[in-house]
Amino acid sequence: MSVYTPAEAVEETGFSLDTLRYYEKIGLLERVDRNAAGQRRFSEEDIGWLGTLRCLRDTGMPIATMLRFAELVRAGDHTIRDRIKLLEEHDQHVQAQIANLAERQRYIQTKISYYRRVL
């Protein structure tokens, strides 16, 4: 099983070291193992979980909702229906964001066309 130093975890996940510490502090990331010198060592499982968190964060999921999702995952398979519901609600939010961005993009493209005609 591979282990990652904090610097390697930063490189693998794209999170800053401060973010990794914060996520551990608030319980979004379970307690990370440490070596004999007390330095954090991230497991493959930690890196995989951080990938999930990256996706959720990048799509605008609030920390509180991410914490709820983490609680559900840790509680076991009997929470799968609740996880689905939480993710479906987030997916609807993401779809609304995409629609909003598409509308804004159309506006920008209209402006570009206008300015090109003016030239």
C-alpha cells in the first residue's frame, strides 16, 4: 500500500497543505496516520477520498453538505439512499449553475458578434 507525504498529497489532490490540515481538523478527512516522527502520511484511501472531496468542492458543494456526506459514508451502507438523495440535490444545483453559465456565455458571444460587426 502506497503512502504519501504531505507534499505528495498536495501534488496528487491539488489541495493546499493548509486545506488538508483544515479538512482533517473539521473531520472532513479522517485522522491521517503519522510516521514515528509525527509527520502525516496519507494512504491511497485518503487520496481517493480527497479526490471525491475535490469534485464536490469544485462543483460548489458547501462544506456543511460535504461534512454531511462524509458522515453518511462513514455510517455505512445503510445510508446509501440518503447519499443518493444528497448527491441528486447537489446535481440539480450543478445543473442550474451550468444553465446560468450557458446563458451568460450566450450574452458574451452576442457582445463579441456585435463588436466584430462594428469593426
